[in-house]
Amino acid sequence: MLNQLQRLLTHPPAEEQRSILLADKHITYTLKRSPKRRSIGLRIDDQGLTVNMPLRASEQWLHSVLQDKASWVVDKLDNWQGKKAPVQKWADGEPILFRGENFTLRVVSGLVRANPQLTETELIIPVYDTTNQEVVNKKVLHWYKREAERVFNECVEHFAPLMNVSPREIRLTSAKTQWGSCTAQGVVRLNWQLVTMPLHLIDYVVVHELAHLVEMNHSPAFWRVVEGACPDYMKVRKELREWSPGMPEI
């Protein structure tokens, strides 16, 4: 066993799969070592994160580089996830969710710059060519993201003072594996698809991420912060899982 350990220390594997917590998100990555390298380099593509490092580089140096680039890594991975996601198609007459309520999508002929309109029962999307699915998709998605920014900012403006926190920035994500995240630098990321859910579920996710500005973990102290702003958070967490069975629990 000792000889095996010594061999690993003197001849580490050229490639291995690892995971690390970056910006409160578990990231898996491929680590590649090369005797020709003199610096640590990060690459993100459709295969995820790849880290290239010198053969004898220390774990401390590797950890420092990854933590320093944490926000960049999470942003880039979210962007790639959005690119790889199957394209949503929205068609006239189909039901469409907004804040937990069903509306009927209406695609109508209109001016290119005409704004979508939400009535009591319908979301009206005016487009120049109603047969152009790409344009319809783009306009619906733009409306969703614009409304998500508005709703999320209203939630943050309500809860942040109550929790005595001040996020530096609120960003939208299109991640397929999480509803939100928060970095030690105060950047809160929220998935735009949350805006399809009831407001109390959106509130919970916002509170959850804001609580990380107080406790950057999921310790009992963290959950006490969440409970202070969302007393029935355990019930809401269960409901969130029912709305999104494929997503990890938060």
C-alpha cells in the first residue's frame, strides 16, 4: 500500500475526473496533467470543464486557480447548458405558464417591434410572420426573461432588507440542473424558468439564495436564516420538488 501511494505521488495519473464546490455549485471536471505545461489553464466546451496543469503542480495552486475563476466557470457552464438545451417550441393556442397560472398563447400578425401583451386569459405575441417558428420562440423567450427579471428584482427588493443582506448583482441563468446559486462575491443567479411557478415558490428560491449571503453552506445556521424569512420553507421545498421532479433539491 505504501509503495502504491508513493507511485501515485511521484507519477500522478495523466487524466482523472474530479469534482469541486465553486460558487456554491458542485462542478465536475476533467483534470489533465502534462510535463510540457508551465501554467494552469481552464477550458469550457460541450464536454464541460477541462483543467490542464503542469505535471508537478501543487493541489494548493490548483484549488486557488479554480476558486479565483469560480464565477467565470459557473457562468460559462450555464451558457453551454443553455446552448445544449432542446429548443422549446411555442405555438398558437397552446397553454403557457406564468407565475403558476395557465394562459393561452396567441400568436398574431403585428409589427416587428410590437410588445407582447398579457391579458387575464391570454399571452398575445405579435410577430410579422406567424409561420416563422424561430421568431415566435425568440419573442416568447424574450418576454419570459424580461418578466423574470422584473419579478425576481421585486422579490429581492422585498426580502433583502428583511434578511439584512445586499446582493451585488442579480443575474438570469438557463441552467438545467439548478434553480439558483450565490457566490461569495454577492452575485445571485436565478433560473428564468422559475417565473412559470407560483410566486411563493419563487420567493422561497430567492430567500434560499439570499441566505447564502449570510451562510455560504447548508448548515443548521443557514436553514435558520431561511426560516426567518420563509417560516414554512419545509412545506414549500416539498412543493417545489413536485413542480420540478427532475431538478436537485434546494
